[in-house]
Amino acid sequence: MTGLETLLRELSDSLVAAHERIADLEGRLERMWRPGTVTDVDAAQQLYRHQIGVDDQGQPVKSDWIPYGQHAGDHKEHIAPSVGQQMMMISPDGDHSQAFGVPFTWSNANASPSTRSDESVRLRGDVKVTQRGDKHMTDTKPTGGGHFILATGAVVTKIPDPSKIKFVVGDPNNNPQWFALDPSVLLPCDKEDIS
């Protein structure tokens, strides 16, 4: 083999190796981000599976069980994903054994609970919690009550039967004083009287 043939063989081997490496990197990159919908949830284990594609027969291909992201510092919060919710599976270096899921975006099946830019809204079942400016509202409309607004110290509540209201004054953990409302002594007022 001549020097030129050796050089061409080495160049050819280098090009083949480069193509193989590029194909591997492209595959890893393609596997790093996988949007999909939740198919199964195990809230006790804080794991979920989601659809990452379809097979040749048109059947869903599911991910392995992977953890879903949560707030886990001083502020702790557990909100399990629900079947049908869109999630993004993130796999560092394209390795699905390291994958975890984070909430993705809205869909026709799971629309945004608000279109306003000046409020934060949480909706679960029939309970809607809205924060707008210095007001915090909780609405349980189908039951006809439980709607209240906290604004600069005032509490406004709308319930069908005021005799069912119980509240505590003082520290609820240290000798609290509980009260029940007596509808016969309620004083009518205008909405504007609340500050």
C-alpha cells in the first residue's frame, strides 16, 4: 500500500467515524426533548408515563415510568399530572434512564383557566382560586357557596346558609377562640362598605 493509499484509507475511516458520531449526536439530541400526553400516573411513587409515539400498528408507545418535576425546596408542592395532560419529557444527553417530566402547555382538552395577564389562576375540579392585585378569590360555584375574597384584611363570603360558618380568632394552635355566626344578628351592608 502506498503512502497515498494509506492517507486515503485514514481519511475515509475518519469520515466514516465522523458520520457515525454525527448520527449518534443527532439521535441523542432528538431524544432529549419529547412532548407527549400523560397515559398513566402513580402519585404515591411520584412517577408517570406518557405517549412518546405510535408503533407500526398505530398503538401508543409509552415511556418508562419517570419522575415528574415539583417544587422541593423550602416551598414544597405536590401536583400530580393527570391522564391526558401534556408534558415534556427531558432526557439529559438523550438518555431516557435519566428522564424526568415537566408540565408542557395547554390543549383543547385542557384549556387555560384564564386569558388575563394580571391574574394567577389555579383550577381543580369545581374549585377556582384567583389572585389579582391585592385580592384573592376562591370560587366553588357548583355548590352555590364558598366564594370569598381576601382584600386588605377584609373577608367577603357568599354562602347559602350562614349558620354553617365557623371561624377562629387568634392563634389556631394556641388557645384559639372559635365562633359560629348567628344569622339573626347579621347586619346588612353595601359592597362598598368593605375595605
